Amino acid sequence: MYVAIAGNIGSGKTTLTNLLAKNFSWQPLYEEMEDNPYITNFYEDMRRWAFNLQIYFLQKRFSRVVESCRQYDNIIQDRTLFEDAYIFAPTLHSMGLLVTRDYQTYLSLFNLMITLVKSPDLLIYLKASVPTLINQISKRGREYESSIRLDYITTLNKCYDDWINQYTGKKLIIDVDNLNIIDKPEDLGVVIEKVNGEINGLF
């Protein structure tokens, strides 16, 4: 079984991935941000580094999903390959930060890759308002995120909402604005119960 968690920057994907992996004994696939050689440069000069960053994320997520599906029966992924192509790359292109030539090259590579990767059996979308996202980003205090542009977060959020509304696979939408799965066990329990109900329906 392949479960994936989607959501904007700061929505709580990594935290929920960790907690669900422990609860269901799934193999977690985390987004590796600390070792990313482009992320700091990208937030300092988005136009210069957008293509490099997107290609890096694409190849990393693709290789990890392919390898993990061969190794493990059940995996849960922190952000999907599909978000790269349907959310981040189009957003950067629409904002003029990814030139059309690079965007088309990126999409050609993505379209080749998805012929080798299946869609998630369940997609969990963490829906959050922009104030919640900004608050979460600020609280975790990652230095490279200190220069994230507000218009970038806002545009991403709209793209996420549009994408999830059109997504035709099995999905579970969780509104995280009023949830605290770290400090409130009852909130985590509600999420686990919802996920359990969805995955039981897969079999």
C-alpha cells in the first residue's frame, strides 16, 4: 500500500508522516530538506535556482518511491512527485520564476517518470490557511525559510486547493487550522480514525 501526504510548506506533512508511520507500522519516506544543495540558494534568488531545485526534487522523489516500492509492502510519503509537477513547477512558471523553455523540459521529464510510478492508494491532503502556514514556518525556525515570499506561499495554497478539487484518486482532506496533533492526543486520534476508515475501504 502506498499512502502519501500532500500539503503546502508548513502544513505539517513531516510530523503527520512520522506519527502515522509509527501507528500503522508503515515505512516513511521523508522529504530531505537539510541536505538539499539548492534550497538556500533558491529562497535567496528564486529565478536563478528554480529549475535546479525542481529537477533535484523530481529525481529525488522518483528514485525514492521506485526503490521503496520494491523494498517495502507499505509506505507513507511526505510530499509526492505529483505535487512537484502540478503545484510547484506551474506556480514558479506562472510567477515568471521558471522560464517556459525550462518548464517544458521539466514536464517532459516528469511525463516520462510517471509511466514508471503508480499513484498513491490514498492521498491525504493537509489543508491550511496562509496565516497557519506562516505561523508554522516561523515556529520551526529553519534559516533557509526566513526569506520565503508571502506571494509564493499564497499562490501555492490556491494551486493546492484547485489541484485537490480536481484530483480523481482516493483522497482524505484534513483541515489543520484547528488541529494540534503534537500536543493533543485526541486530535491525533481523530486523524488516525479517519485514515483507518479510508484504508480499510481499500481492501
